[in-house]
Amino acid sequence: MVEIDKELLREMLSHYRGRGSDLIPLLLEVQAQFSYLPEEAIQLIAGFLDIPEGEIYSVSSFYSQFRLTPIGRQLVTVCRGTACHVRGASRVLSEISEEIGVEEGETRDDMEYTLESVACIGCCALAPCIKVNDGVHGEMTAQKVAELFAVPAN
Ligand code: FES
């Protein structure tokens, strides 16, 4: 289990009243802070809201924006929407996967990269495009992939 800052969590909880309707806002705030929903946070929230942990796992599994596992320092999101698909999103995804050494939906062992795909990242005119954390990169080519993910020379 990853160690998390319980004091910070308790501080977050103190802004809520402990009602069932607090669940989604709390999960969103916890995920914004930790980038996923740590097991310890789910336990604390369950106690705070007086609901079973299983209910929180059900809710967090239902909504695709919630993550139950930690992500890498760099979250690489490849768009697979229609505009990007017709302009080679699958090729871009496999090139990135090869470059960073991680499969779609997985995180590299050293926690440097997580690779995922989504339906649209809202920059269709730049297709095919990707995001690395909050930065958008458009009109991706094999060369751009190589430049973006090149391992710096020592
Ligand atoms: S389809 Fe890729 S950004 Fe919209």
C-alpha cells in the first residue's frame, strides 16, 4: 500500500459535512490531490460518510474518470476519437508504446509513464493528437513521437 498524507486527507474531510452527497465531490478532490484514489483514502471516506467501502469501489469503478491505481509521473493520453483515428491514432499509440516501453492502460515499473487512450481530447483540428500531463501535442508523426519521448543522452 502506498503511504499517503493522512493529515491532508483529514483536512479535506473537514470541509464536508459527512453526507452521502459528499461522496463524488470528495472522490474528485482526493483524486485531484493524489492523482488516484488510494485505498487508505477510501477507508477514511467510508468511515467519514458511514458507508461500506464496497459502495465507494462501485461508484469509482462506474465513473471512468476515477483511478484506483497510482499513475506515472507522466500521463500519456492518446486520442482515439474519429478525427484522430482516421489520421493514424493507432499507429501513434503503438509508436509511443514502443518508445516508452509500456502497454496501453499500464504504468511503467519505474512509475515514469502511464499510457492510456481516450475518446477525444478536444483538439480534433490537430489530429492525431496526444496529451502528456496537461500539454497537448498535435499532428503527431513518428518523428514527433521519437523527439518527445527520446531518452536524454548522459
Ligand atoms: S478526435 Fe482526437 S481530439 Fe477529437
